[in-house]
Amino acid sequence: MASWEHTDIIVDGQPVKAQAPIIVSASRSTDIPAFYADWFFDRLKKGYSAWTNPFNGVKSYVSYDKTRFIVFWSKNPRPLLPYLDYLKERNIRCYIQYTLNDYEKEGLEKVPSLLNRIETFKMLSNKLGADAVVWRFDPMILTDDITIDDLISKVEKIGDQLKGYTEKLVFSYADIKLYKKVKLNLEKNGIPYHEWETAQMEKFAMKLSKMNSERNWNFQLATCGEQIDIDRYGIAHNRCIDGDLITRLAWDDKVLMDFMKVKIQQMPAPSLFEDSPSLPDGAIILPHNQFFLSAHKKDPGQRALCGCMAAKDIGEYNTCPHLCEYCYANTTKHLALENWKRHQQNKNADTITGK
């Protein structure tokens, strides 16, 4: 499923080959909803955008002609709200990975107020459904000033307000030593970070699981890209681009289901000795007495601990003006701001950076 079809598009009067993905990620590399929503939907209407490979600098094109599903990633997705009806008109479904942290006191992120972001979360949930807005508290970072109990308290404050507005909470432990950019950015900005130890991860997981139960949130709990196995606390390994969730949200899109090799089946009638029909192990129930069995396939191009299925990411690194102190996507704040300035000077470019 990682091999997208290609199609011809016209760029400056010349035919050009472009990837034509069915599933788009927007984006792991930058916050498109917060800063580039107008650009993205303009490109969606024009039918294509351009993307520069971060490893070899080669520019290539992405056609949206066949796109059926978009996974958005954002810390401030409010600018998406005016465009959701347009997606519906285009028969493009979506869900949002909404990173909603509380580092206000510490100033680790340049984002709207926590109150504003919680309000945005509820507005999106009311529009799309609780299953289509995934809460991420990412990363969980320990410093001289942030303890495990502090993090639990921060999660509690948000979780109480999101009860009923989401099905899932995804988190990660800040694996600082594994990410050179993160380590350099934290040290450069004087953030007294601590590496997580296994015992601390276990302690946090236990406290989080207990709180989820005691406060009747009933969130699905999952970690993103973590090696540690804490399933005994009811915490799974996440799939951020999740074939099963995509199927639950777009089961009636036959083109998408055929691409994903998902077979939607009718529930069998119960026997005389059953109150409900017998379903195969792992069956996931859908509306109208239907179900499916997971056909999720991990993207082999992602890191070993990533469970995501294949999707074409259309963002670019060094373009996010959130300027989080722990950022993995910006090499420097200066470079991110330079690219943001260039974008503002050329908002109709086919690339995010305006180049």
C-alpha cells in the first residue's frame, strides 16, 4: 500500500509526473492546520502541491486527484474549522491528531492559551465526532521543574474537560538522547531536562491508568513510538495513522476500502441459542449491522517502533513557528522563522516554503 499511483499534472504549462496518494498526512513535519491551512486548501483546490525531500533536496509533486483521507496533526487546528465542509463536499474524510499539552507555566510552547485550545478541541469534536479527534499529550517531559506528579496533574486538568469529546489519549516519553535536534534545542535554550528511566515510565503509566479509571474517562491509552511494554496498565502501542480508525470513519467509501483491502461484512443472524451473533475474534463493529477484520499494514518505511500505515506526508521540516523548546522538526528557530517569513511573502506558491 506504500506505492502510490502516479499521474500527470500541468506545472507552468508543462506536464509533470506527480504522486497521487489515497491517504495524506498533513503533517508530521510541521503544523499545517495552525499555520498553513489557507495554503493547503488552496493547493487542494488547485489539485497539487510540491514537496522537497529533506534527505536529498529533490523537489517532487503531489496530486490530490485521488485523495480520499487526510490525517491532520496540529497543536492549534482551529483554522481547519472553516474548511471541514469543503472536505465533505470533496468526499474526503479526516481525523485529527491534536497535541494538547499544558506547558503554559514553563513556556515550552508558543501556542494559544490552554482554555482556547480546549475550546477548539470541543468545537472539532462536535463537528467531526469524538472518534475523529485524538488527544495527544506529547511529549511528556521531565525537568528540574516538572515531576511525574506535575505531569499527572496537567493531564488530569485537561482530561476532566475532554471527557466525552475524545476516545483516545496518546502520549510519549521525551526520548531526548535518541533525537539529536531535540537534545541540541533543549540545551541551547537552557531547559534542564531529565531523561526518563524505566522505573519512572512504569510509575507514570500506573498513575495515568489509575486516574483514567477513577475519573471515569474511559479513554483508550496508548504510547507513540515507545519500546517499553506497559500493556498491563491498559496502555497499548499506538498507530497514529491507523487503518482501523480510518475504516471506522470511512467504511462506506468503497474506493478507499478497496485500496486498503478491507472487506465490510454483514453480521450473521444469531442462532436459536444466542442472544447476539457470533463474530470472529478481532471483529470491529460498524453501523448497520456490519463489521470488519483489521487489514492494517505497517508502513515499512517508518521507524521500527512506529505502527502507522503508509500515507504521503506533504509537510516540510524547519517551517513550524510554534518554536517549541523540545522541537524535533526545526533545526533552529531562526531557520523556521525565515521559512515562515518566505511563505508569507509567497502564500500561493506550490511549496510551503515559497521556494
